[in-house]
Amino acid sequence: MQRIGIVYREHPPAAVELATTLEGTLARQGIAIWKQAVERDHEIAAHSAPSDMIIVLGGDGTILSVARQCAGDATPILGVNFGHVGFLAELEPDEVLRELPFYLRNDYWVDERTMLTGSLHANGQQQTFLALNDIVVARGPEPRVIRFTIRVDEAFYASVTADGMIVATATGSTAYNLAANGPILYPSVHGMVVTPIAPHLAVDPPLVLDPAARVELELTGNSSAAVLAADGQLIWPFDGDATVTITTSPHVTRFLRRRPRNHFYQVLTEKLRGR
């Protein structure tokens, strides 16, 4: 590897300390380094030139932000857990210096994760965006339900009245989707899952879709004010008639891994069941 980025949160201080240590360790091996402190939804200014890897010292939110910004060139990410959950991270802070030499000599496998691309047509404007976890349309500040018409591949699927709707990747299936009683998908599954949030007077089960599917969520003008969130970070409030279109993205997020592929089940046990 010739050029490596280090992205870190300034809190906790241990992340700053590890970033400085990594910078010195890699520089002594003749590797070009760029380093940047960043909040989870801020731009990575130093990522304008190609990098062989980005080491992210932060929580899942920071990793999600970096993943979206790296999507154009699929720069691999090595996540180090400085958060509360750590579903996306590969290493704990005390493992980094011991494990780093393996990654530098390409002793790893690449975990490719599906991303979503979406567009919002509302208020006379259009927004387009990427997401690694999920795209959520939920009610706004008033506690009123939203009326959705759902189409899949231009075919009518359902009319749903609910607090909101989640369209999640396999990566995001363990996030808001799970809290809304959606299914957990194995990370390499390339499809997406559509899950209603608190549906009203109906039993609308989650729907797992083919990777090539196109989902349209149409909100009628008599729905209450709503908000769209991509990965819980890119936020757009809107009201009135609106259409959200979601497909799988041609871009993927690439994580570097050394743990066995079945380690995912251990992560589920540890993170979700507290064992």
C-alpha cells in the first residue's frame, strides 16, 4: 500500500491518540498518509486523491459517512470501533497495532456491501442521495400518520397508513429496520427490505426485494408533514405530494476483513443479546 487515509473523531481523546500513533507507524514504513478529524456527516477534504485504504476511527455513524463519500471510487475501509455498537467496525482499538501488518501485506478479504440510491421529488425540488444503511420516510413534528402508495417495478403493491416506511440494505437490516420488527439479512445479501413503521389498522409485513427492484413511495397531499433521512444523517423535511424512488446503487462499500465470514453471527449475539 502506498497511500492511506486516517479519519477520526476528536472525541474520545483515545481516537486522536491512536490516529497520531498510526500516522507515525505508517510514515516510518514509507507510506504516504493523510489524516483528518471529522464529524460523522462532514466532508472528507483530503480524499481528493486515490487512496489504497481509509482507516476510520469512530462509531458506525462515522463509518457510514465515510462510506458514502468513498462510494465513487470504492476505496476500502478498515473500521476501528470507537462507538457504542460497532456493527460495521472490524477492529477494537487495542487490536489495531497488532493486526495492521496483515492488512498492509494484503492479508484480508473484501466484504462488499450493497448501497441504495434514491431521489426525493417534493416541494417543487428534487434531491438525490446515497445510503449504506437505509432510507427512511417518517412523520414530521406533528404526531400524525402518513399515507403511502407503494409500487415495486411500477406495479401497485399496497396502500399503507403508518408512521413511516423504511427501505434498508442488508447492512441496515440490523438498524432501524430491526427496531421496526423487520428481518435481519446476512450482509452479503444484495436485495433490500421494505418495512412499515407502526402501520395503522393493517398487518403489513416487511417485504424483501430482488436487487434489481425499483421501489416508489408516493405520499398524497393529505398526508402530514414528513421527513426523509438517508443513513439517519442526510435529512430533508417536506410536505404535500411527494415521491421517493429507491433502487440499489451501482456503487458498493468495501470493508477489509480478516475475521471469518461466520463471525457475523457472533456479532449478532454480542451486540443484540448483550452476551
